[in-house]
Amino acid sequence: AGLGLVPGRQRTTDRIDANFAVNHLGHFLLTNLMLDALRASKAFRVVVLGSEMHRGIPGTDPIELDLEDINCEEYTDDWEAHPPCGQAAYMSYARSKLCNVLFA
């Protein structure tokens, strides 16, 4: 399960961007909580899904993982430049998918 492009700046109760929290942190945490049980089984696999969006918005520079701005505060909510949800939502989604690729 995951989120698509969530418009606006939606945050979790921990003040983490909703796209990043659901698309990466939730899967990362669940996998790590289950590691002992997974290792105890004879054969296990963890499948992590990514997206071509981990490369960034087509026609722009590649995505950089900025851990100082994980909530994408430096980006705008300009819906006209990046319909339908704004640049911050695109970047948040792309970063969450980049983290999935790096986690895999």
C-alpha cells in the first residue's frame, strides 16, 4: 500500500510528510520489525516496489536525497507549474521512491 501524489502539505502526527511516511518509512519500519522472524524462516524475501519517479520529474535535474529537508519545505506548492498537486508533492513522492530503491 502507498500514496500517490498527495496535494498540499499533509503531515503525519509526527510532522513527517505523508508521502514519505507512507511510501517509505512505513515499509522500512515494518521490514525491520519483522527481520528476526524473517531470518528464522528457511527462505524469505522482502520485495520493495519502486517507481520511475525515483529519477525525478521528467525534464528536471535528478533527485537528491536531502535529509535536512525530508519534508520538501524548500519546494513550492505551485499547482500551475506542477499540476495537479504542486512541486513539493512531486518531490516528496520522488524522494520516497528513491529511498525505496536505496533500501532494496
